Amino acid sequence: MKPKSTHNALIVQRLSRAARVGRTNIVELLLQHGADVDLESLRETTAIIGAAGSRNVNMVELLLKSGAGVCWIGSASYRWQTQDGTALDIAMGNEDEVMIELLRREGGKTLMN
């Protein structure tokens, strides 16, 4: 499933980047001011996919509490490697057991299922 189209590219880009680099205060501020947690950035990814790609469990938990979907498909880059798929696909590619468990518990799917 592809995420919704972007409505304000700058806000979505900032949300996605802040989630990817772990800037909790920025993510919270953007969400409090109405940023849609599931919008796709110009890099064709959502905030939760970026956070999963950077192995930030706390950020993923924050995004889930804010209503982020776990089945969107996108791309994540981490240490010069790019992966495509859902947040769970990304976590599995990173062999991040804590993230995998969290996303599965929240109903996360892979492209395989």
C-alpha cells in the first residue's frame, strides 16, 4: 500500500527527516501543528519507515502513538544502504529484533505477506 500524496512538501520533508535522525522535539512539534504522520516525503518514504531504517525504536513508538500506519511501502537509507519495503521489511533487513517485534505487535506486514 502506498502512502497518501504529499500536501505540503516542506512539512512532510521535515517530519520525515526529523524522524530519521531522531529529533523527537521537532517530530512532536510538527505533529502538534497538524502534520500528517503518514504522508509520503519527496523521497517516497514515510516518517515511520525512516525511523525504522535508522533503528530508532523510541521514534517508531512515538509515531505509532501518533497514528502512523505500519504497512506503507517506501524506501529507507541507513549508512549508505537503501532498502525498499514496509517498516517491517526495513527492520528485518537490519536484523533489528526489537524493532521487528514492535512492528509485528502493531500489525506490521512485509511485502512477502
